[in-house]
Amino acid sequence: MINLLDLDQSAMSAFFAERGDKPFRARQALRWIHRTLADRVESMTDLAKSTRDALMLDAEIRPPLVVRDSIASDGTRKWLLDVGGGNAIEAVYIPEPARGTLCISSQAGCALDCSFCSTGKQGFNRNLSVAEIIGQLWIANRALLASGVGGPRLEQGRHPISNVVMMGMGEPLANYDNVVTAMRIMLDDNAYGLSRRRVTLSTSGLVPALDRLGEDCPVALAVSLHAPNDALRDQLVPINRKYPIRLLLAACVRYIEHAPRDFVTFEYVMLDHVNDAPEQARELASLVRDVPCKFNLIPFNPFPSTEFRTSSRNRIVAFQRILQDADLIATIRKTRGEDIDAACGQLAGQVQDLTKRRLHRIQPVARP
Ligand code: SAH
Ligand code: SF4
């Protein structure tokens, strides 16, 4: 059985061509699935009945299974999705006045083992398929529409989710092919039609894959820097031992030539008395002197078993000021969805583990 959610424009065209169907069927199918958000082949009513009947025999629209849907007091909403084999992933919706952002996962677990990340602490389970990645966007748009969010926008061909950030579980560039195919569907005018500026990929710095991305599918880029020098970054982000800061920054500069934005966003998680001292801010400012960039300072979100603590507000603001005094743009990320463990780095893995640890805390609630 083919899962139609796995197919972008070119794969869909090949699929219909093989069946002896007209090429424009691919476009029609994409529009049904991703614009109208149809959940079954039967509903694609502008396909001839005979075509539909034949299609139903070997194709389906199969998103991951939603096992929990929780809404935080600030409106952040999190879907826990079962992707089989005891693995679960999470997608998080962050409402803001002018946009709706969805934070998407790319892997179940992550092999890169950053020391402050709860996903990394679970180890790597597997790469998500295209259907599992794009399925998060499909599910969120459908669920939000069902709750009455952004209803009229669908009629104008627009969905409640206006922005996607690949900042959930996993390292997107370590699942390169599936992530790029899913992003092509996000950008496709017959599907979600998002502009490249509204899709952001966050990476811990897989340099060769970053260069490929610049050629294949340049979208807005966020890079997890987290340290002002290799000695510290080696400890916090172990992939740094393979691709040290100098190589990473050079790759960022190359990427900007292709990118839809003329800067890179550096993410910097604020770890109390680890990477948040004033002299580290100064070292950081001089490190990125030649890279067009903005900083996003992320207050560390603790999770059980971590040895790190969140920097105090004073230390974060002092750090920010030093960057600003060096003419850098530096913002502090507002933590969202904490009460449903939906904040950065808190996304969890195993369904079983979750049931034990969190069931008593998460209560799905109806949206007002
Ligand atoms: N693997 C990619 C994308 C997923 S992580 C990457 O590392 O960039 C998204 C962001 O959340 C990264 O900047 C990551 O460093 C940060 N993060 C991870 N754990 C965190 C935590 N416990 N608190 C705050 N931010 C965290
Ligand atoms: Fe993986 Fe990103 Fe977490 Fe590092 S911070 S372990 S790369 S998900």
C-alpha cells in the first residue's frame, strides 16, 4: 500500500505515470491531500470514479496516530504521535498574534547526544519517513481547523499554520532526504505554499549536509552554536569534534548566498555558569564578527536527570546587552508551553516512559 503522504510533486507524478494516469492527476492529488486536507482517496471527487476505485486498492493517506493532544494555558498545543515500535514524537503549535508556528520533529530520538538536550539523552531510535514529517503539519492544520482556528483562511487557500520550524526532536540534517522532500511539500504551491522564509531548519552543525541544503532546498537557517569556543562546544555539542566552529561558521557564510534571508540565526541555550559569563559573551561577539547573524538566547529548559541549571534572568539580560553593545541583534526566546512540557528540549520520546512520568500532569482540554 502506497502512503500518498510520502510523495512530493515529482514522486506523485511518477506514481500516476506508472499507473498510466494523466500527469495532472499528481497536482490534483497533492491539492486534495495538502490543501483540502482530505483524509481518504474517496473524497478526491474530481477524479473519475473508476480512477478513484483503482487508486483505493493500492494507495492511502496514512498520517501518524495522535495519542495525545494537550493545550497549555498560553495556547501552545502539543500532539504526541505514535510512530510504531514504541516510538513517539511530538509536534508543537505556538500561536502568536500575526502567525501560527508549528515546531516539527525529524527523528525519533537523536544520535548527536548534546549534553543539555532531553531528546539526545534518549539516544537514536530512527529517522522519520516523509509521511511522518509532513503528517505533523497535516495533522496540526486539520486539528486547528476543527477547533475553529483560522477557518476562513482555508477558503483563501491558507492554513492555520503559517510558519514551520524544524526544531522538534532530532537533527533534521541527519535525516536529509526525507526532511528535504517534506520541506518541498511545505513549499509547493499545490500543497502548503509556504515561502522559504517561513520554513526554518535548525541544525547542530552537520557541515557537508548544510552545504547540500544550500544547493537543494535553501530555507531559513538556525544554527545551534551554544558556546564561544571549541573547548566548550566540544563538550556541549559533541558533533563539534567532527565539524569545529571555524568550519561551521564558514559553511554558514556559504549558505547565506543561497538563503532566503541574509542572516543566520544562532541559537544559544543559556546554561547557568557554563556558557553565560560576560567574558563568554565578548568572546562570542568577536567569534561571529564576519558572519551576518542574529542571536536567539534560549533559557535552558530543565528535564529530569539533567545536571544543568537555567541561567538567572539577570545573567541572560547581561549577556544579551554585551552582544547588543557589539552591534549584534540578540533576542531572548520566550518560553512557551512549559506546563505541557512543550518547551525547547523538553520533547520526549517513548510512549511508555511518558505514560509513567507525565500522565498525571497532562489533561487534554477543549479549546475555548
Ligand atoms: N537538532 C537540531 C534541532 C532540534 S533542537 C538542533 O540541535 O539545532 C532545537 C533547539 O533546542 C536547539 O537549538 C537545541 O540546542 C535547543 N535545546 C535542546 N535542548 C534544550 C533545552 N533543554 N533547553 C533549551 N533549549 C534546548
Ligand atoms: Fe540532537 Fe539537536 Fe538535541 Fe543535539 S540539541 S541532541 S542535535 S536534537
